[in-house]
Amino acid sequence: MLEYEKAFGRHGLKVAQILLTSEDLSSRKRYLNARNTLNTLLSWQVIPIVNENDTVWVEEIKLGDNDNLAAMITLLMDADLLINLTDIDGLFTRDPRVHPDAELIAEVTQLNKSIEMLAGHIPGALGTGGMISKIKAARKVTSAGVPMVIAKGDKPHILLKLFAGQPHGTLFLPNKQKPARRKCWIAYSLKPKGIIKIDDGAVKAILKNGKSLLPIGIVDVNNEFGVGAPVEFQNLRGESLGVGLVNYSAAEIEKIKGLKSNRIKQVLGHKSYDEVIHRDNLAITAGDEV
């Protein structure tokens, strides 16, 4: 932090350290409080330096690598752009430090499995996650309608060049449709407590027709979770489709899976909702290749 103070101090700017855990982002109230704090600092022309709170680190509340943290803060702040500075020029067709014939990919219009496979073979010399963690971060922010750039951090005046619109590194273009802030929070700030597997009919109803998840489309339930918990839903091949907040516990869903909604009360003795996950509490994260 002293180095940050010196660097920004040369330009007459103040800095403030912000330490976060995933719990700060998974609680809706704390999530909004964190955003208000960051916005207030910026309004005072104080630059927030955000990092993970290692002093209270345990696996359950770990945010992960800095690439994921950057993506989470981008969504928290509803930012216009994420710039990820690293030790290579961007995403290449192969690792350029090993293969001289590797070509820089200047623009990625769609993040798919082939892009992830390219990134998986490019490790990171300075970070923990390598290029694949940057691609995962790009998937999060572009799905939320925010572009991302990966560029070489030690290039002179790299930020000024990017702000001037000069092409450097790899630009990841965002999805045209930007989901609501709350759905971004559900999709990317909450850690799923379990998994629900759904049949092809339910997949089509949710992805194509914009419907809620009903018990009749549920095939299997994994892990224990309570009412209101964030749960990942998958297709029969185990591919993740999204995250939603459930209206019933895992034990209750196990009893009503595959049934029509009009039988919920008969089986459980009560029926609070027709839907296991209502459309308003459901965020789709699946790419077009699913």
C-alpha cells in the first residue's frame, strides 16, 4: 500500500485499501454497502485498491485469484470496462514464450470452449491462475455486457494508449443484452450451495422461452441446502446453465422432482410456490455452445 501511495501521490491522488471476502459479495446488503463505499471513495477522488482479505481467509469464503476478484468488482461497480494487465501481450493461439510462431488474437467476439482450450495451455508466470483464469473472468464480465482487455502491463503508457482507443492486447466484446444488476449478482457473486439437474424440456423452457424452473423438469438434486439458497442448475450432460434462488429446500425438491406443480401440496403438505426457481430469481450463464 505504501508503494501505491507513493505512485498515486506523485499525481496528487489519495488511495484507500479495501479488503473483501466472498461473504461481503454474497450478502445482498453487504454487496450494496461495498458498492456504496467504493462509489463514495471515488466521489472524494480517492482511488480504491481492492484485494482479498487474507487475514480472515478460509476456503469457504475465498474469492480466488485476482482475475476473479477483478471481474467481481467490475460487476459490483457496473463498470464500463475491465482492463487486465499481465505479463504477456494478450491471448495467443499458443504460448508465445515457448512457440515463436504464436499469433496474438486481437479480438474475441464469442467466448466458447475452443477459446478456453487455447487459454488452458498458456500458464501465468506472475499469477496463480494463468490465462484460463483471465478467460473465466472475461466470460463473467462479457456475459454482463462489459468488455474486457488483456494487455501487457509493462508497456510504457499502456493505459493511456488503451484509453485513446489504440489496439493493444486482446479485446473481448460483450454480449449485446445486459442483464439486470440483481441477476448479475445472483449469477456471479453467489456461491452455489448445490446442484439441480433438469431434463431437456426444462432446458428449452428456461433458455429459449424464458420460463421458470418447475418441479416437473427436475431429474436430480445434489447436496443439502435450504430455502432461498443459490443453486446451480445443469442439463443432463452436467453442463452448467445458470444459478437461481430456490423456493424449496433440497429435501423438499427431492420429494417433488418430476411432479406437476398441482401435486406439491399433496406431497409436502404445503405449497408456497408453483416454481422451484422463479424466473425473476434465475440467472442464465450458459454460452451459446450449450
